[in-house]
Amino acid sequence: FPIDVTPQLKLDGLIVTHDPDDLPVSEYGIAGHLHPGIRIKESARQSLRITGFMVRDSKHLILPAFSQFTGTSPLKMSKEDQFFTEINGVISEIPSELTQT
């Protein structure tokens, strides 16, 4: 099968690429590679790890890994970053003050 491989794909002003570091700061984009995850502290000794979607700089959507065989990478989030996950069939935002790395 002939397959065209490209480092980036631009669709109506939206850039799609594998690595979020390859997204131009000034443009909207979607990427993967990082497998975003967060930890929510439950107590002094317990935390909950959650996988999900991360929005950086209000322009870059970082997708989670869609496999049970891949892990997550706890990401450092700024107060401006947003993290979303699926809870009981609904996409919900996790407030940044609940996250820890």
C-alpha cells in the first residue's frame, strides 16, 4: 500500500503533528506523543492517576494514548493549561488546583 508520510498536516488552519513541541506557538494544533496524565492527591500517601486530553496555550490539544498497553506521562501544567477526562461518559475538566506532577 502506498503511504505518504509527512511531519505535519495542515487542515483549514489547524496543524496536526505527532509531537506537541513541533506545533507553532501562534497556530492552532493537535498532537499526541506525550500521553497526558495527571495525579490528583487524595491523602498524604495516596494519589489517583488519570489520563486525558490537555489544552496548552489555549491553542494546542494534546491527545491521550488510546490503548490499554501504553502508559501516561504526568505533565507539568501551568494555571492556564486545561485538562479534560471522561467521567461516567461525560467529558469533564479537572481544575488545575487539583493536579500535581
